[in-house]
Amino acid sequence: MDVHVTNSDVRGAVRAPPSKSYTHRALLAAGYGEGATVRSPLVSADTKATARAVTAFGGDVERDRDADAFVVDGFDGRPDVPDDVIDCANSGTTTRLVTATAALADGGTVLTGDASLRSRPQGPLLEALSDLGVRAESTRGNGQAPLVVFGPLSGGEVAIPGDVSSQYVTALLMAGAVTETGIDVALTTELKSAPYVDITLELLEAFGIEAMPIHDETADAAHEAAGSDHGAAGATGFSVPGGQTYEPPGGEYEVPGDFSSISYLVAAGAVAAHPDDSVRIRGARPSAQGDSAIVGIAERMGANIEWDREDGVITVGRSSLSGIEVDVGDTPDLLPTIAALGAVAEGDTRIVNCEHVRYKETDRVAAMAEELERLGAETTEEPDVLTIHGSESDLIGATVDGRADHRIVMSLAVAGLVADGTTTIRGGEHVDVSFPDFFATLHDLGARIDREE
């Protein structure tokens, strides 16, 4: 689907979509237990893939539209061997999380997905499961799907790198809670995207599961001196005892708003809010989401932004932005949004520590550099750094490729709001992965949007 975005002012109030990260984890957590009601979930292509996987393992997931909920009947920690191949579509999160679920089944599971998913790295997770006594292989021997996993997994100790994907840690912790002996995970490299593991720890606690990061003595002393919690950042490993039961209080869990999606609305307000008005984003309550950093990043760039944390409302007005340096080691999903903001800002915006962002649905570093350049931006791409030269950029509407990646599509749409003329984004349908109503939301804010099926 081609989407045409014409230079527009935006204003008004909208509600943030629910968090994709929390919805994935909540659906699987409910599946690991006897079941639960997951309220206010994100219903998207990716989360539907996780729901299908829970069903394939012997659970059941029903959508209650009136209650805005998924009602999950779980498999109580003992997944069945699926009757068929599990198709994870384009969802890397689904693939990684349920690969560990498959390891619990007493038999073989095959997992695959679309062409993009079959190009993403799964090797470290397969190696970890193999070290735990499970047969876990890539059918092509390249560490990529299709994957074959034969269980059952009883638990144990394992070492895994932390700089490829935090989802490997999440997968092992979630499955480890229902093993016989639990799982201890040692990190062989520094953990990237640590806030996503904090999301996992927060959700596990909400479902009654004990899991903890492990820090060395120096880090422990530093945390205590600062009066801060011992979160995932700086952890040398993680531990989850076995024999636990997933059971949220009252049998329910409510999904918070999604800050990855909120980032596009914040950016839209910062670059294109009506001069006499603002964009107001509801449902932005604090949580463990690292991508809430977008508020501080936009503020550092000069955005006129306020966050009422108690009411969960972010208000942002059009602002004169200046380039800054941003480290996305813990917030990889923000790179496309920051790049779009940098194309409008004065001076250089340097996005550093971003090599791991190349291993998402697409190489997002290269994709944003190349597609912003089609719009008239000047960029410099290095292996671990993307620089947007805002002062040398003059955005003019053009045809750009969303690269079959929801975050690339939405970020280019933000740039399209301020580019002269009309920007045509190919592959606009891919917003269904995380923010199905994205273009309708922009339209409700006053953006001139034309969708061509």
C-alpha cells in the first residue's frame, strides 16, 4: 500500500496505542500459567503471531472486543508438541520468546516466518538451549529460521552474549520459571537494550514470578549509594528459580501505553504542531519502558514538551530543534524517530552505539540514511554511528521505501509532515505490526493523508 503524506500542521488529542512489548510478554505469561485476561492489549500482526503460538502449544486465546481484552486459557507450564509448523510471520519477538517455550515441550517444534524474519540472527539463543541439553538447530545451519527445537528443557546454567538481542535473556527467563531447576544466565558481553529486560522483570513480577538480575559487588555498591533499584543495566547475569506458577492478581493484567509508538506522535508534534496549538498524547503512564527516553531526547533537542506522569499525558508543541548526540544502546527502536527529528533540526544529530539496530526487521541504520537522503537530507553512515546533518538538509517530498518495516514507515511519515510537497511511502501497510491505526491517528490530528490500496 502506498501512503501519500502532504506537508501538514497537526493538533489535538490522541490516545497512545498499547505496548507491543508488554502485550507479547503478557500473552505468553498467561499461556505459561493456567490462563489470564490480558486487558487493553495491542492487537497487531506481531501480537497475533504470539497468540497463535500460545494456541499451538495447547492454550487458547480469544479476543473479547467488548471488554478490549484477550482471554487466555494457558497450558500450565507444559506446552504440547504443536500439530503443525509455527508461523511467526514478521515477529522477531514471537520467534525468540517461543523458541524457549518450544524447548519445554517433550518433542519437536518447527518455527519459521517471512523472508525478513528468516534473515534475523537466532544463533546465540539456539546455542544457549543446546548448552542446556536441548536440541535446537537452524535448518540451514546459519543461525536463522526455520528453526527446529526438541525438548524437554529441565533448567540449568548457561552463558549467552548480551549485545545481540535482549530477547534471548527474556526468552530464557520466561521459560526458566516453569522448569524443574530454574535457569541461571551469565552474560558474556555487556547487555544492550537493558530496559527491555526490565520490562520482562516487571511483567514477571506482575504474574507472581521471581526473577532477578545479578550484579558484581562494585555495581551493587553503586546502586545502593545512588538509592536506585538493581535493574538490568550493568547486570552480569540473571537468575530465575524453577517450579514457579504464572498467576497475576485477580487473574488479570492490563497493558500500558507503548512509548515506541508514542515516539512518532512526540516527533510529529515537535516538527509539525500547529503554531497556535499542540499535540496531546494520552495513555503515557510511566513504566519500565526504555523508550520513554524519547521525552528527554526531544527536550534536549529543544522541543516544547511537558509530561504529566500522574495523568499520563504528554503535550508537545512545534519547536526549533537542535542536533544532539544520542546513545541508543538501550533504546534501539528510537533510532528511526531520532533520525527523522535530526533531519529537521539545526546542526548535526549523531546517533551512536547503534550497530545492533542493523539486525532488526531491516538494517534500520542504512534504511534511514538512504531514505532520508531521498527526501533531501544529508547523512553520514558508519558501522556504529548515524549522523544526520540537519543544517545541510532541505526536505522535499519524494517517493521513499518503508523497507517492509513498521518503524521506518512511521518515521518517514513524520518527515513527510514537514517536507515540501507530498511524500509517497511504499509499504505503508506494515504499520499493522505495532500501530495499526497510525495513519488514521495522524489524519485525526489534521495531517493530510491519502492511502492508495
